[in-house]
Amino acid sequence: MEVRRTAPVKLVVPDERRDDLHESAQQFLHCANRAAEFCWSDDSYTECVTSNTTARDALYDDLREETNLTANLVQEAIRRAVHATKGCVERWKNGKRVSQPEFTSWSMLYDKRSATFYRNEVSLSTVNGRVECDFELPSDSPTPYERYVLSEEFEFRASTLQYDAVDDEFYFHITTRKDDSEGDGGDHPEGSADTGHQTVLGIDLGVNSLAVSSTGRFWQGDDYDHWCREFEKRRGEMQQRGTQAAHNALLRLGKREDAWRKQYIHTVANELVSEAVEHDCDGIVFEDLTDIRERLPNATWHHVWAFRRLYEYVSYKGPERGVSVEQVEPNYTSQRCSRTDCGSTHEDNRHGEHFECQKCGYEVNADYNGAKNIGLRYAQKRRHRLRSSPKSGGGDAPVDVRMNGGTVNGESHRPIAGD
Ligand SMILES: [Zn+2]
């Protein structure tokens, strides 16, 4: 049994070296997108390239020519694209709609040759030589960094360098691995990994809040709604003018709007995956989006666009950080009481943003209640499958849903790397 841990660490990057990291990330994106293009075929999934060796052999020399990245960063960028393509091919085989993976978020993958660790700092390879960055560690001890990264039991795997544009900070998400196959029954911080027990994060998508997790984190999406309305207003004004200049401006506006929307959803997707990683979740569960228009009559087209993109982005970002992504049928998840000792379903339980169970009186934010139910539905499904095929082995372990003590934290947008 393999145990993985990810510890997010804030980096202190010297001012004069920040541009080197930004330029490296740009070139890393370039490599990943070139590789994704190479791997993809719109015709058939059998024509997509899912072998890392094939992609590397075809692209490595060109990408070294085209960029100033070191060998290992180029290889990690190719690996990322192959990995994403594999994920898409899997979904395609299952009859889901897919498209060529596209990388736009600020994120680079380091392996142990491109990143060297010291007790309080890391040395990172960039387009302009190495940069030494100190760790800014929280004062409580032991920090996740000390527990997992400096621990000899854990072996360093790979780490993702991310940049948070909102507070202009760099974060290093360090992933370590511990091979537990001797079955020493040692003390796992969360106590569940050795039994193959899984923990999932449930996500509810909606109009009141764009996304809510079963841990009680809210992505309100107010600014998303606001800017979508603004863009629409300005589009309307330009269309009325009808001149060639206005037409050109309209095209530019469309491009900007598109880029802005994507960037917004990328940020939410990254934070959502971080929420799962920080809470040691093995999976993220969404509702199936097929009939989302019928289920959410108040949703505008840009809501529906955001839901689909968010699911799509999370389903390739999650696996990169060891988190699987699942979907369940959403039937009655909004009307069911998520209290584990109740579970009563009634159409009068929900009134807009408010949920009040007619049976046990449980009162809670309706979207948060939905998020817990989505996680619970997946857990139920897995338990059912486990019972009907008891010999199915380690792949079908029981599932728990990560929650937040039943209290709602109405704060939206905690920073990416948390406290
Ligand atoms: Zn109830």
C-alpha cells in the first residue's frame, strides 16, 4: 500500500529572480501544450498518443531547442500532457465528451533532479540557472513539511510549483510517498490509509454559490457573475454601434472575456483540488452534469459553461496530485437530509438557499447539505458494490466523506495554500 502526502509550502523568492520563475512557467506551458497537441487526435481515441516514451522521443529535442528549460522540466511538461491525454482517452472510452487537453494555469512540475531540498530551502531549476528559495513555514510544529518531507520514511516524489496571482506569492506543493507494503501497522496521521479506506470530498455546483465542498468551503462566484454581466453589457453596446471598428473591438472583447473566464475557473479548480489534498482526500465527487440545465432552471449559459469547465479542469488537475475524480447521479441530493443518523428525503426540505429537515429539524445551507449528500451517495454506491462482490479486492475499499464537523464556514475564498 502506497501512502502519499502533499505539503503546501510558501516560498520566499528573491525579488530579482521572480521573473525567472514566471518565464520558466510560460515555457513549461508552451511545452505541455505542444505535447498535448502532438498527443491528441479528434478522430479517434485509438489515435491519441498515451505513451510517454513516444511523446518524449518525438518532441524532446525540439522543445529543448525552443525553450531554455532544463531537461527534467521539459520531460515533466511532456509527462503532464501525456497524463492528461490518458485521462481524456479513458473518459472518451466511457462515452463522455472530451477535447484536447489545454494547459493555461501557472503550474510547473519538479522532480528530484530539477528541485533540490534542504532543511529550510529548496533550489529550483529555471530558464536562468538555479534559484534558492527559503520556506516560509507556519509556526506550529511539526509542520506538514517536517512530518512528510523531512521524514526519512517518506520518499520525495514530485512537486508542483504554483503562483497565486491574487496575493502575488509562490507556493510549492511537495508530494512524498511512503511504501507501506511490509504492513508494519505504523501510525498514519489519518489512520485510514493502511486499510485501503478512501476519503472523498463532495462538491455541489449551483447558482447561489458556484461550488461548495463537503468540508464547508464556499466558492461564491459573485465576481464571476458580475463580470459576465459586465461583458454582456459592453457586448450589447458595441453591437448597437454596428461600425467596423466596433466589430473589431467586439472580437477583441470576446477573446479577452474567454481568457478571463478560463483563468477564473482554473483558479477555482486549483483551489478545489488543493482543498481535497489538504484534507487528505483520495477523490473528489461531482454530480453528473448531463441534465444540469433541467435541474437548475435559473442557471444561465455562463453558469453551465462554468460547471462543465470546472469539472473538466478538476478531472485532469486532480490526478496530477493523486486525487481521483468521480461523478454520481444527482437525484434528490438537494432534498435529502445529510445528517448521517437521519437521511430523510422530502421536497419541502429545501427552500432556496435554506435547508430544513422536516423530520429531524436539521437546518443548514442548502448547497453545503447537497455537497455532503453527493459525497455520501458515492460512498453508498461503493459500499453497495463492495457488498455485492466481496472478493473484489483492495480496489473496492469503503469510502468516507470528509466533512467539517457539521458547521458551515460561510467565508469564501480562503487562499490557495491555506493558513
Ligand atoms: Zn433530517
